[in-house]
Amino acid sequence: VFQVSQWHSVSKGCKHFIKRCLEVDLSKRLTAIEGLEHPWLKHKWRGRVAHIRDETIERLVNFSHDHNLRRAAMLAVAFHMDAEEVKLLMDLFRGLDLNGDGLLTTDEFSTGVKSLGVDSELLQEMMRCLDADHSGVIDYTEFLAATLEKPMFIENHAVMLRAFRSFDQDDSGGLTAEEVAETIDMEGPQQFQEMQRIFEEVDTNCDGVMDYGEFYAMLK
């Protein structure tokens, strides 16, 4: 029984889902698969984007202009973030994900941001940069990497260190251009030349190694 004082703001669909999960009779209780397919859970986040913050749009635009190393570093940061620290962005992703499959297609992404006056050419550029693995869709980590605002992560040194170490293949405490190029798949002649150019910008003391301080400064 759902007491009115505690459950008055909870939808009927949610109550039905909870009741089925708590059913004493095993034959009537939802299995894990049935639970994931329940209409309330499956459609809970669809079409729920009423507003996207200006800061988020600004990050999406800026991310499309970032160099490959910074985008890869932000992917590593996003991967290590705790869900509670990025709840607003998680909710935004779910709202944009119209079919609830955990991936954003070009159409879903465009539908979510085109009303904000972003032109189609910039939308395509955003999509290209967000799709880090070139799969044709944007997954949650890729979306998070592009929308994280500095206050959400820049003072979280535990996350920043884990992101840095994901590039440090030999656990030496420093990154070389070759090591970074291998990690982010930029080992071709032209790609590596571009990586060396980027690396020289980041390696501020010109010792040929990017330490954590330089990695941190790049993202700051």
C-alpha cells in the first residue's frame, strides 16, 4: 500500500513498477529483463529536454575546436567521474536519447540542440568531434567528455590522476609523444607529425615528457 503522504507525487507507472519488483509471488515478480523493458523505466527519460544550459552549448562548441590530445584527455576524465558528480549531464543525455538505447544518433542530437540556434554545419562538426570512436553515434562517455565544465572536475585530482595514468603505459610518471600517439591512435606519419606539434605546445618545459602538472595545465 502506497501512503498518500509519502507517494502523492510519484506517478502511477512508477508505483506499478515498484509493486511488480516487490511482488512476493516469484511467478508474478518482474525478472531483470522484464524490469528493464517496463514502460515506465524504458520511457522515463524520453523527450525530457526542455532546456540546455548556455554553458553546456558553449562547451560543445569549444570541444569541437579542441585538439585531439585534449579531447582524448577529457574522455579519460569523463570515464573516471562518479555519477553523482555529473547528474545534470547524465539527465541531459538521457533526455536527448529519444529511444532510450544509451546512444545518441545524429538525428537525436540535432533534435535536442537545433532549437537553440546552432546552424547545421556546426551541428555536423560537433557530431564529428563527439564521436570519438567513429561509430556514427555518441555514447555517454563521449557526450560527458564534451559537456563537462571545469568546476565539475578540475579540482578533483583523484580523477585527474587516474585520467593521466590511463595514458602512462609504462607507469613512468611521464608521457612521451610516442606514448600518447599510440594511446590515441595517431601513429601514422601525418598524424604523428600533428601529435608532435600538439605535444610541443603542452610540454611547456621542453624536456620531451609531459608530466602530471603539464597534463593538468592543458585541461585547466
